[in-house]
Amino acid sequence: MNQPTLDVLNARRSVPSRQLGEPAPDDATLRRLIEAAIRVPDHGKLEPFRIRILRGDAKHAFGKALASMALEANPDLSDAKRDKEQRRYEYAPLVLVVSAKVDPDSKVPELEQNLTAGCVAYNLLLGAQALGYGAQWLTGWAAYDRDVARLLGMKKHEHVVGFIHVGTPAMEAPERERPSYDDIVAPWQP
């Protein structure tokens, strides 16, 4: 691994979706980003991932549909949570929905298929930052809701891994405390 690659990894930050604005990657840049992001470990070459692009009117319609679903499921939401649900998709100009399309009959364990899709989501974060954009990987209730999956056209064995919000950062993302090497790394001893 060369130093520029390590620099990209060491500089990775999530930019809060509320701090992401225009411009988003244009079509050609988005294609380059996605083509790079799908270069992931893929045991069995199953391609157990899909990406849906939300932007413009479609992104806003999706956000409104989710807000309606959230309010219907919980009509007693506080004003702050109601506002958050209604505005969640108003900020970043681009949202990439990464899903795992799991083949339960494959010899490849479902966990490995899910991890492959997770690698795609992470590569989108790294790639967006390398291209000068900011990004944030979000889940929340919508990532685990089957009605949301159906809204996105997902079948029985497909589920959301994350919503990757992408745009131009309005601020530099602050560093957060990271785990200590010594706290998480240890040699195995028989």
C-alpha cells in the first residue's frame, strides 16, 4: 500500500448529511465512483449488491413517502422527530441506496454476501471523499423496514445496507476519537 492510499484512509470522515449540498457528482463522475466502489471481495462472484440512485424529484418523493410511513407508524412523534423525518432527504443532493441481494441457496454464507454489500457502501464513502465530496452512511429505521424495501422495489431476499448521502461539504468534518490500537489489537496465543 502506498502512502497516498494510507492518507485517504486516515483522512476518512463522515460529513453529516445536513452539511452536504450542491454540487453532487455529475453523471460521468458518479459512474466512475460506482464502478470503483463495486470492486470488492465477492466470494463466488455472486454480485450480492445493488445500488439505487435517488436525486432530484425522485429523492424528494422518496423522503416524503418515508416521512408519511414514519408518522403513520408513530403518530405521537415529538415535533423534533417529526421535523427530522420530514427533512431527512432535503439536504444531500444525492443518496445512493446500497442493498444486499442475498442468495440463500448459495454455498457462500449469507454473512459473506452481506459483508460484500457493506464493502460497496464503504467504498462509496472512500471514493466520494477521494473525489472531493463528502458522504455519510446512514441507516435508521428505514433500512430495516420491509415496506421501505418494497417501496424501493426490493424482493424477498434483498435488504437495505445503507443510505449513502453524497454532496459537497459545507464544513470540514471534525475528527472524532478513534479506538486505540492497543485496545483492539492483540496477538493470538495458543
